[in-house]
Amino acid sequence: MTQEKRVVLEKSISPVGVLALAIGSIIGWGSFILPGTMMEQSGPVGAAIGITLGGLAMLVIAKSYGYMVQKVPVSGGEFAYAYNGFGRYHAYICGWFLTLGYLSIVPLNATALSLLAKFVAPDVFARGYLYTIAGSEIYAGEVGLASAAIMIFGYLNYRGSKAVTNVQVYMVGLLVAAVFLIAGGAGFTDISSFTHLTPGFNPEVPAIAGVVGILAIAPFLFVGFDTIPQAAEEYDFPPARANLLIMVSIIVGGLMYILVLLATGVVFPWQELIEAKHVWPTGYAMQAAIGKVGIWFLVIAISMGICTGINGFYMATSRLLFSMGRAKVLPAWFIGVDEKSGVPKNAVLFTAALALMAPWFGRNVIIWVVDMAALGTAFGYMYTCFGAYRETKKADGAEVEIPIKSTTALMGALVSFGVLLLLCVPGSPGFMAEESWYACGIWVMMGGLFYLSQAKKYSSLTDGELDYLILDKSRDVSGDDLVSYRELRN
């Protein structure tokens, strides 16, 4: 049977680069803004317990990711895992939701730079008022700042995977160093005391309810470790090592969240800090503890968290789009790869183009979309874990370097399903806002219309052809049909 040649990406990403992508994607703006809200909901100890339990739950889910990377070491991550376990139509559903989930986080991080600027230099970028949309005032200066960040990291991603990961390593190094300096500075100043963390739980909220409230949002705090499987095709190391990298990224991410949380709580009695209704409790605490130096450490940490998030999700989005294009779910244009850099250039350009549109709609609209797109993340978790469960039941299920038990995969699937319920069941802590449901409806309708436009081509492919294109499983084809972008171009 004659099949078209399969375009592949070059192996150029090191373990350190992969780990930096994941940690940088996990630790973002929210790490430094949420401590006040978390303590108000649960108290410092309750919040730390909630984060820890959330991290443990994510480690269970992550075991299935580490297993599936070994089984299916290709670009596309959850899209490929959904196809491997449940077929083409499930793959499309998972890929469609996940695309928006990854893509929307790029402008969300970029617009966070404007929020940081309001704290540091309030009059610099809030200039050139344009209009108000959904409660967000749109200024030309802030749109320009967000757009500049999107274009800079778009250019970086266009240059090549090595450029992306090298810069990511340096930025994550600065991020982690700044967090430890903040925690150390706050913990050992004269005004700080660990007695300020008492009572450990909010006395106005039942302890279990407070912990569950943090646990409900914890899965979304750790979004970013799943950027690791998106680049699996480009590893310059054995795929089995991804298992450890995923685990380490979640542990480091959880540690960073807890350090910033406790650093905020030890400076003043946490209840007094919350009652004072400071706009930014963490910033106020750091300024009181360390002075302006503390604020600048925070600025460095937040800036790096924002930039590493943009960078990491640029790569994740472009690789997902590339994989879907290779499967013919998206037009063939998405598999265009640059001759010099070896990256899916068209997917990078598409990501940049859509991300550049988002700041013009304001941050509130972006947040609605991101909240809705969390469904895509939940779908990705669920398909990966259920897919891993089915894979472990096969005769060759243990034929990987680091296998998992079927019960572990099933536990991860049930936790993932619980995350989905938190988003969808009215009254749950994570239930999406009304506006997010409207956005979800629009995206579902768009997905249906888009599928109809591609259905004939997608359905005409045989299972063997899709196995080859998505999973790199050659059936009735010779090894000569697997080519790099340079060979295809020539």
C-alpha cells in the first residue's frame, strides 16, 4: 500500500530543557498573586495541605503520562494518546479542546505583564485608552506590551527548539533563585515569625472544606507538566526518562507554590494581612520584610514566571497543531517545517497570529476562555489515563522501561474525571462562570463545523494510514517512508 511520507521533527531537546519547559509552564503569575486568596479561604496550613494533596493527585495522573510517552513517543501528546486508545473521533474531540486550552494561555500570560506593570510603573503602559470590553479597559500601551511579548517569544520559537529550551533554562533558573531568595528573606527578617501562621486554618471555614477548596483548583495550578509529552518526538534522550522529569516538575512546582504562600504568611499575622484588604498581599509582605529589594525579587520572579509560561505553551501549542496537521485533522499547511530551525514554522506562526488578537479583547474575556479551556486539560488528563489503563491490559503492556500498574492508571483516570466534574457540576468549587459556558458552546459549535469541513478527508484515511501518521506505526510501508523535513523538501 502506498502512503505519503511522514514528516518528523528533529531530536534536539535535552532533559534539562524539557524539565525547564515544564517547571516554567507550571509556575506563573498566579503563584505570586493567589497566596492571599488561598489563606483567606483555608488558612496558611490548610492551603499548604491542599496544594500538597493536589500535587499528589497530579503525580498519580502523571504516572500515566510517563508511561504513554514511552509507548507513543511522538508529538501531539494527549491527541496521540486519545487516538491510540479510543480512535480517530475521540482524538479529534481531545485535540480540539486541548488546542484552545494551550493556545489561550499564551495571551493570558502576556496580558499579565500589563498587570505587573500596574504595580511597578502604573503610568507607563496605561496610556492611549481605546475602549472598554467586558469590564476591561483597553489601552494601546498595554496591548503593545502584551503584543511585544507574544512576538518576541514567537520569534524565539521560530528560531528552533534549542533556542527555546536554552532561554527557558536560564529563565527558570532566575525564577527558582528569586523564589528561594524571597522565601529566605521573608523567613529571617526581624518582623517575621512562624507564629504569624497561626491559626493554621481559617476558623470561619471548616478545615476539611478549606482544604477541599484548594484541592479543587490544585489540578489547574499544575497545568504545564503536560508540555513534556508534546515535545516527545524531539527528545535527544530515551523517552523513559520523561517519567522522572514529569514527576520532578510537579514536585518543584508544588514546592514553589508553598514557599511563596508561607513567605507571605510569616511576615504579618495572616488574618491581619487579609483583613487589611491589600491589593497584593504578597507584594505588601515582601516590601515590609525586605524593602524595595523584596519587590524587585518579586518582579524578577513574576516576570520569569510569565515569560516561561508564554515560551512553554508556545511550544506545546505548535507541536499539538503540527501533530493534528500530520493526521489531516487540520490542513496540511500546519506540517510545514522550517529548513534551518527544524521547527513547525506554520504552527508557530498560527499560534502567534491568534495570540496577538487576544489582548484586544481584554483580560476578562481571555480568562473566560481559559476557564472554559480548562475542560480541554481535564479531557487530556482523562484520555491519557484511560488510554494508559487500556494499554496496560494488552499483552505487551509492560514492554516499556518504566511500566505502571493498571490500578494506578485507573486511579489517575478517576481523579481526572473528578476534575472534569468540578468544572461541570453546579455548586462545585471549580464550576465555570456563565460566560465561560457561553464560550464553551461557541467553541463546540465551531468544532462541529470545522469537523464537517474536514470529515471527508479525515474519514477516508484507513486505520493503518492514521496509525502511521499519528503513532509512527508503519503498516504495509517500508522504513523509507519516514522522512525528515529536509528530505521531504528536497
